[in-house]
Amino acid sequence: MDGAPRPARGLRGELTEFVGRRAELARVRDALRGARLVTLTGPGGIGKTRLALQVAAGAGRAFRDGVWLAELGGLRDPGLLVGEVARSLGLSDRSARWAVASLADHLQDRQVLLVMDGCEHLADACAVMADALLRGCPGLRIIATSRHVLRVAGEVTIAVPPMTVPAIDDPNEPGGLLRYEAVRLFAERGAAVLPGFAVDASNATAIAGVCRALDGIPLAVELAAVRLRSLSPEQILARLDSRFQLLSGGGPAGQPQHRTLQAALEWSYELLTDGEQAMWRRVSVFAGSFDLDAAEAVCAVGRVAAGQTADLIDALVAKSILFREGHGTARYRLLDTIRDFGLTKLRGRGNERPLRRRHLAWYAALAARQEAFGPGRAEWIAALDADHENLRAALRFCLTEPGEAAAGAELACDLWWYWLTHGHITEGRRVLAALLDQLDQAAAVRLQALWVAGYLAQYQGDVPRARELLEAALSAARAAGDARAEAYASSFLGWDLYLLGDPGQGYALAQTALRLHQQSADQIGVVLALAQIGFIHMCTGEAPAAAQWWGECARAAEASGNVWYHGYAQWGLAVTALLRGDHDDARRLGHAALRAIRGMDDAMGAVLCLDALAWVAAARREAVRAATLAAAAEAAWAAIPATPPAPLRARHDAALEAARAALPGAEYRAAFARGSAMGQDEAIAFALEEAARPRPGAGPAGPGQLTRRERDVAALVARGQSNSQIAASLVISVRTVETHVQHIMDKLGCGTRAQIAAWSAAQPR
């Protein structure tokens, strides 16, 4: 491997220092040198994830194409596994092609370390995927964490042991005790909650006893250490001894660590007030993380008033039951083991179903905001990203709870633009298919569910299935006299027929859709129909008609605040200007379209603009530029993965051929290679003719060489925030944060988040 450090992309920042585990770190690193799949096993709370992330964070130098984390704990549908892993690698799920084979195609020539965290509930699917990827991708290595082995050929399994603890007959001398990992962890976490706390002669015996009683299980030790706010080590030990005599004999046979952890959780639970216990139970219905507004809406019921929620949440954070994340608007997370314990308590009281309904209502309201098209799009997308696991949990409840299918379908339909534009199309299709199977034929939401499902299928290139769903939606809408449903079904079926080679019928349905949208004053529908008609004229080479329709689309989008489709209208006008031979206008409009779409986090829109600007460059006889942009567009299409419609593909091929004919072979190949290597952000900057960024290794950057947003991101990296936390803080997408972090690394000439943090700390404030 080359000597330049490589980024550990997608790894979340940890807020507490990693303690001990030198032997395990060395063992995992050694195993990873010889094996391509290393699985860390052990019970909940033993520290598998922290160990895996610590190894991965130090491994960037060895992997040319990065280190990536796929967090699988919140995923329950094995059918979404490959798409979720693809997204964790920075790829988009906008195609039905994300089978294991297509993911292997992407990885086959890359050197990547993938951390798959939390595989136990998807063990079979993870095993099949890992086996296929490892066979087809010689540069791939995987670290998996699971409560049991995956049973893949060549897998090396490492059982993560408890932390080391003093033996009963060890002398309790403070300096000697600190060589034990559990003692160091207790001391470090204790000092965090009680400044000045340290192991000394007065407390050494008690601390050693606490660590032994907890079997060196990291989570149990941390839960005990936080009690130093109100109890001495001696008091903690006395209460543990008393409680464990009652509890540690229960639990599953043959799992003493599990019994110990359960007993520690019971002890922590019983030390809470009634209100704190109630809040622990109630927040356990959340998946992933949640914010205070959600906690007040879902958990403030009965004896817990909304005004008490913040204080109770704060108390649970102080006692390490909840973990705070994020800068700015705080979010809170339960470890899986702690959540499972809380759910068990909640179910024991028979209170889960009402809380699940409150949880569903809150997240249904979030989805119903429908801000995909306007200036609030970025904030809405960031909010949905932050609560994606909660949205999944709400939909799972609707699929498993009798009588909730209609509510689930309404939620799913409200999420269709999020799924469509943010890389979750497979998930949306699977959810809608399951809900349609359960929905009553007379349910009002069924019509919308049909045309949304049809459009998602169409967008993934599954044209036959799309046609089947859209024809059913159109027939049912006409029978029900539902003009809105008929308009959308007509519009999307028109696209299908056009793609299937029936442009006349496709055009007629598009005109019908426009008329119906206008009658119902559906401004989003009007803009979509105008864009569709403009696109058809553009593809048939009718420049005057295309310009007219795209112009109407631009005016309607601007009037209705549809920022997103105003960008698409400018793209359409750019292409029609090119058809007219007005190359300067085409370039100007293409730049305007790309600037608008860049702020929308829309990979499909971005690649359409890149491709169009390649055609413009070819028409202007800028051969090197045309080859570079066309190659960047090809790489972007492959990352979606998708292919442009045939008329657009023909223009792409023509631009490349013109560049090839105009350039010497070596110069053409160099331009094409440069474009192929560009990421989306770099390609957009090149297309817009923005100043080139300094190359890695060009010398350390000063504050002025980072943009204001990059300085904001660097400051949050320095605070230990993960990419998802930074995205929530700055109200941008996770992929945008990843791009900013990569740019910062390039400008600073560094390869780790720690180096970014060091640079940020050294800057004048």
C-alpha cells in the first residue's frame, strides 16, 4: 500500500476515550492481515462495536479506497441489506440493480475495509452477502460485529472477552490496580462525572470489588461509575452485592455475563425515581436517536407531564442510560442492550401499543410536511435522515398491528419523494408492496399507494411492473372519480408508455395529466406535467416546442416556490438552446441548472447537468473539457446506478466521439481518466469552472483556504461529532458532510479526523 494516509470515511465519532483492550486490538489487527472476514462476537455490552471502530479508525493507511461503516442495528428487513451497505459506501439506491452482484461489480477493483456492525438479527443475509462480496472483490476486507458467528468460509472469529479485573487475592494497591482495564475504565468514567476522582488507598478495595462483581463488562462498569455522582465506591459495592444475590442466579443458563449485565441493568433501574423509570421504558419505543420534541410528544402521557420531560431526559443522560449526540439541537440515543431492557419493562406493563401509536403519529406528521420541492427541502431531508430508523419502526408497527395498514400507507406515500430522491427506493417499494397486500380494496389511500409504487418502480427501471401498477391505479381512479389520482397515474403511465416505445399515447396521457392537475390546482403536479411534455419534445428534437414547454415549467415552478424543478426546467432549456445552436445560452443555462440542483442533493439531476455541459463543450469544440465532463457523467451514472434514456445516451456518445476524434489518443485518455476519477462535488466544481482546490500534500491550509462551511464542519469534527451528527447540526445531508470532510482533508493534506481536530484546535478564535 502507498504511504499516504487514507480517510476512515463514515466512521462515527466517539465522545469518550477508548480504554484498554491492547491485546484485543493487536489480535484483531493481526487477524485482519491474514483473513478477509474477521467477526467479533460476544454478548451485548461487551464492547464489540468500540473495538471494531478503534481498529478501523487506525486502518485507513492500508485501504486505498477508504474505511466505511454500515450500521445494521436498526435494519430489520434482510431484503434491504445490500442497498443499506451500498448507501454506507456512499452509493445511491436509485436502481433495482443493487443485488449482491452489482455491489461486487463496484467493489471488485477497490481496496476497502467495511465494518458491518450489528449483524446478529440479519446473520443469514449478512453471511450470504459477505461470502459473495469476498469471493468477487479481492481488495475487500470486512470486520463484522455479531452476538454469534456468521459461518462464512475463511471467517476468523474473535470472542471479545470482558475487561481484565483484579483477582480476589490481588493486593489492592492503587498503582497496581490501574493495570486492570475495568479499573481504568471505572476510574476514567468516574472522573468524568466527579472531577478529581481517582483510585487511591481509601477506595481501592471497593473499586476492585465493583469491577469483579460486574465481571469486567464495560457497559456494566460504566453504569456503575456514573453512580459516583451520589454514592461512594463502598456504597456502590454494597448495593451491588445485595442486589446480585437476588438477581444473578436467574437468566439464561450458561450465560453468566448476560446474567451479570441483566442484574446490573436491574440495579440501575431500581435506583431511579418512578418518573425516571417511566421515561426509560417509554423512550425505548424510539429506534436510533430522537430529539426532545419527539420525547415530549410520545412520552408525556399519564403521570409524566410535558413539562417534566426535559428534566427526566437530563436525569437519564446523567446516569448514562441515554447518550446525548449532536451540536445545536440535541438528540438522544439508547444503546441496544439498554433499549431492549426498557422494552421488556414496558411490555411487562402492557403499555407498548399506545406509545407505539403516539410514536407513529409524531413521525407521520414529520413526513407529511412534504417540503421536497421548496427552500426547506434540505432541512426536511436532514430531519428525515436523522429519524430514518424511527420512520422504519413506525412502518413496522403498521405492518404488524391489525388495523394500521391504512395509516402505514399514508406515511409511506408521504415519504415517496424522500425515498425517490435520497436513495431509498428499494425500501419504499418493499414497504408499499407489503402494505398494498394488507390494505382493504376500498381504502381511500389505496389509489395513491398504487401510483406511488408504480412511479418508484418506473424510476428504478422496472418498467413492466410500473405499467402494471399504474394501469391499476388509473383504472381505479377513474372508477372512483378521483381526479388527483387519475392525474398522477396518467402522468407516470405516460412516461412508461413513452419509454416502451409508444410516444403518441405517452404524450396524450401527459396532456391529460396536465389538464387534470390544472383543474385541481395541484401546483406540484402542474410543474411535473409541464416538465414531462417538455422532455418529450426535447427528445424528439422539436426545439421550439420544447423551449415553450420548458419555459412554462420554469415560470410555474418559480411562481409556486418549486426550487428543485426550477433547476430541472433550466436544464431542459439548456438542452433546447443547444438544439437551436445557441451554445452560449446553453452553457449559461446549464450552469444555472447545476447550481440550483447542487443545493438539492439530487444525484440524478446533477448527472443530467454534467452530461448536458459535456455536450455543450463538444459543440463549442472544447474537446478536453467535453471528454472530462462526459467521463465524470459516466462515473456518476454508474454510481447511481442507472443509464440515461436512449435519446440522451445518443448525445452523450456523440460528445465523447467528437472529443476522441479531436484529440491525440494519449490526451483523450488522460482527460477521460481525470473525469472518471472525479467525485460528484469535484465534477460539479469543474463543470462550473470554479477555482481548482489545492491538491493533497500541497502544504497545510490556513483558515482562509477553507470555505466558511468547511471551517464549521472542521470545528464540529474537532468536537468529536460523527458525520450524521454534523449533518443534523448544520441541516445538510450526510453525503454532503462526507464531501466537506474529504475536501478539508485534501486542503489540509491530512488523512484522519484527529488531524482535522488538531488543525482546528490550533486556529485562532
